[in-house]
Amino acid sequence: MAKAKMPHPGHGKHLCYLNNMGMQLSEPVQYKKLVKDGQFMCKICGRVAANKVNLCKSVKL
């Protein structure tokens, strides 16, 4: 199977990608660390993260 091409650099760290890969189910403790005390929201998908590096198009809350 071919490796999926990322839409932009760093996308492998973004919540939209991690969620699609099932991280919230397979690694809930790690996933919670990424979203706890969220300070940024993605303008594309609406997910909230503690750090803007975990979102595609972040905006400060």
C-alpha cells in the first residue's frame, strides 16, 4: 500500500489527521494532552488544541 501524501508540511501532527487515524481511540491519554486547556481553534475543522502546531489553520481563542 502506498504511503498517503500529506496535504501540507506538519499535517501528521494535526488533530484532523490524528483523529482520522483513530488516535482518540487507540491513545486517549496522549490525545487528551493535545486538547486539554485548548487555546487555539482550527478555522477549517473547528477542532480545539492546546498548541497551534496541532491544527491546520489555527486561530487564537
